[in-house]
Amino acid sequence: MSLMYSSTNRIKFTDISERYAVPKQYKAKLTEVHGSLILYVVNHFHNTRSYKQKVVNALNVLTYCIMFNETPPFNWKTDNPIDTIPPEFDLEAIQEALSDYWLGIESIEWDVSPTSDTAKSAPNRVESSRVTQPRPARASTTARTAALVQRGVMSFTPKEDLYIQAPKYPLFDFSKPWLSMQDLQGEKFVIYTTLPEIPTRQNEISATTDMSKMTDAELMNLFPNHMIQTRAAAMYEPCPGIEYDDDLGCIIPIEGFTADQVRENIIKYPHFYKLKRWNEDVLSSFYHDIEIDGELMSVSAVWDSLVESKVIPKQSDFIKEYVVRRYLLERDAGVQHRYEMYGTLDPFLTLFMPPEQYVARGFNDVLSISKQCVQSRISFKQSRNPVLKRLNIHG
Amino acid sequence: MVNCIFAGHCFEQSQCDSSCPVLAQTSYLLERNNIQLNSPVFHATPSELRRCISILDNSAGSIRTVVENMSTNALSDLLTYCAICQHWRGSQLHCTVYNLKYAQYLEAVQKSWSSNGDSEELDYVKIWISSAKVLIISNIDFVNFKDFQCQTLLSLLQSRMNPDLTTIVVSPQISTLVGDGPLFARLTDLLSKQKVV
């Protein structure tokens, strides 16, 4: 068994929710439950070994429950996620089951400070100096924590809220058909107004959303309350020769554009999902081909001749990233492509960090960014909606 | 008429051909469970949804009883809808989620005694009872539990004791169930023990 994280390869405690490398299918749920636990610990941290052990046990039990389809402990509560883990769990069996994914105290870099209350109350139980000096939590987490506590909200925004796909439990108002029409063959199609009419999450925005009904507060509510990694997982691993941003991940080089331009492009377009383009009357995957000087070429055929291929790993996630990023940078710089993307892809389709972090990166008008998000999503869905296409209506 | 619950969000295909797997699988399960598009399940409140999702999560792979003071029908429909949303993908038109209206089921079983064997419809119901990944049992508030009614439900629950299957009995307050006899005591005892809050 080789642990993914160990004393020589530690993971920051506040990064566990986002960066703990677990299989994709469990990531969203684990991000949510680990997020609740981290939020709680940041506010109640004791710098003692026994407290850390309890935290680590809770993390491992929750990971086990999610990964092995076990029901989380019945009394487990997000507002007290440590003490509501019942002691009867067999930690040895869980360690065996989790194998590489098991976390120990030493495999975590405890970048959390004891809260003032706990620091005063337990001066004699502070660990010896061999343990890494705790560092303050990341600014993004602590600021958000304060706001969350103020608002009485106790959990991080789950990643699913940012999905472009439909919500898992679609809701609509049967009494409000948004569109009801027959096609040329006389077949009738109906699209009902989706609910909630005022989206509370980004993934609730649909082709039927009417942004004019949303107040500024409702628009601002669409921002997540913490930074969420939305790019392919490979983008968040430092890569030799490629600039790396702690929050944005790899800033891949693209000839003709500066790193700052690429960085800005990543903030505007942090996520790609099922992009396509027309190629000789066939709708094909956008990532399969690349348009160079007005000619569409297979990426695999030309990859080695691209200057950037000397630095960018020849892996599908990086190739996809390069093809789309280059297209978007060119498009936004005014280049008219012969083979355009199918449907629209406008900026800020996905808001992936809290508003204050957009401001910190120079995007000061956060309200207009949230409006742009709603417009981009409506446009994204209308321009690709199969019913509208069938009825020959162009969103 | 083409009614798809994902219509407002869909961008899966270049053109709707009214027969994509998403539409086929969801429509099949909704139809099988008599959930029409005008059903209240499609405008459930976030708290109602959260409650049902939590019940389903806490019941996975086991047999549970949910006690509902208001409408057991509304709750069983919403539980069924949530379970469909969780299990439609890849169901390949198998009835992975089934809401068994127990009172009607008993009626159909009793009717079959006077005819030559089970009707095709009853045969299917029996198949879905045994194979559905998620079985919701509702309408027990309309049953007078004598030995037969108790025995049928107890043996049905026993047949569902499989960690791959989830069974949820939606019941009014258990003390309000109507019935008598030793099996009734055993049934109410079992339902009380499996209660999910």
C-alpha cells in the first residue's frame, strides 16, 4: 500500500475539500461533506494531537461512507461533524478499505490556527515543535467562513451547483408552457418554464430563465462561497515548464498571447463541457480538430508540429485545453474562424469563485459578471436546445 | 405530444428526435409510476426535496418506514420521483423504481383467486416488486390488516432483504394502522423498528 498522502507528501488541511485526489465519481459528494467538516474545524480548531486524531477519523469515516455506498452515520450533523461520528466504526477495517486514500495526521499540513477560545483553554496540550507550525487558513476560506457564520449558512457551495447539465431533480411549472409548438410533421413539442423561476444556483438557469425578473441580490447569490476547481483535474497539478497559479492551475503557453491574457481567459472561461463544431455537415467533437489559418486539421496529426507541444504534455486534457483556449483567445481578439463552435460560449458561463476574489483579480464589477453568467447560460442552452433546433427556432 | 422533464435544460443532441435515451428512460419510469406532468412533484419545494433525498440516502440497501402525518400519497409520489431521478440513467427501460400501491395490489391478488391465474398486469407488478432497485410501498393506510394482508406484506419485505435493494414503506402514524392478530403486532413492530426520521 502506498499512501497518496504521507509525511513527505502532505496535503494542506484547507485544500482537502478541493484537492484530495479521489475517483471522479465521488468527488462532488466528498467535496461537500469534507467542506462542511473543514468549515467547522477552522472555527473550532485545537492544536492538539487528540483533536487532530478526531478530525482525521471523521474525514476517513466520511470518505469511506461516500466511496463504499455506506449510509453516513445516522446522527452525523454538519454543524458538529466531529463529535457526531459514532465511536463504533472499525477504523482498521476502514483503513484497509480506503487503502491509498487513507489520511493520517502526518499526511496533513495543518494550515489552521487555533481559535482564540480554544487556544486559551488548552495551553498545556499544544503539540511539540516537531509538528509543523500551523499557518493561518487561506484568506479565501476565513473571509468566507466569517460571512457564512454571519449569514447562518454552514456549508460550502457544492460543485454540482456550477454544473451546466440539468439539475438532478428537474422542476417545472406545468401551468406555464414557455413554448408550445408543432413541427412541420405536426408533432407537438412543449417546454415548460423551469423552476425555481428565480435561479438560486447556476445549474438552475435554463433556456426558459428570464433574467429581468432577478434582483441584484438574487444575481449575486449565484456566486459560490469558496473557490471551486472547474478545470480538468490535470490542470491543477504543476507541470515542468508551464506557469502555475495556485488557484487557477496550469497557465498553458499559447503562441501570440501573454500568460496574463491566458490567465484572464481562464477566469472568463473556466470550464468546457461537450463542445462541438460543424465539420462538413457533421457535428463533431470540438477537441478533435484544430483550425489553423482557416484550415481544419486533426489535432493528433499536427500536434507535434505546434511550437507549444514541446512544453505541453501530450495528454488529452491538455490537448483539449489548448485547442479550446487557443480558439477562444483568437475569437475574442477578433479572429473570424471558418469553422465556428456549435452554439454560443460567452464569458462567465461559470462563476467559480466568490465575488471578492474576482475583485482581487481586477474584475471589479461583480454584479455585471453575475448578469453575464445568467445571460451566457441562457444563451448556451437556447443556442443548443434540441427542441428549439427541431422547431427551427434559434435562441 | 413530446413532454420531456429535461426540455428546458437539454443540450444533448443537435435536434430532438423524440426518442433519445434520456426521454425514453425517464418517460417510461414516470408512466410506470403514474406520475403525470401536472403532478405536484414537479414543483416540490427545496425542503420537501431535501427531505426525500435524505430519506432515500438513509434507506439505501435496507428496508425503512417513513411516517407521514400529512398526505402519504404526496410523499410516496415525491419519493418515487426523486428515486427515478437517481436511477433512470442506464435503466434501459427496466422498472428500476416502483411505487407499489399496496391496497390496490391486494385487491388485484384477491381478484386473481377467482380467475384462472394472475393477469399479465399482476405478473408484471410481481416482477417489479422483486426486481426494482427502489420499491416504495404506499397506500397501507387504506388496508384492514388481517392475517393475509399482514403475511403478504411481511413476506414481501422479507423478499426484499438484499443489500442491493432499497424498500421504503410510507405509512401514517403506525398506531393509526387498522388491523388485529399476532401478525399485525409483528408487522407494526417491524415497521416501528425500521423507522427513519
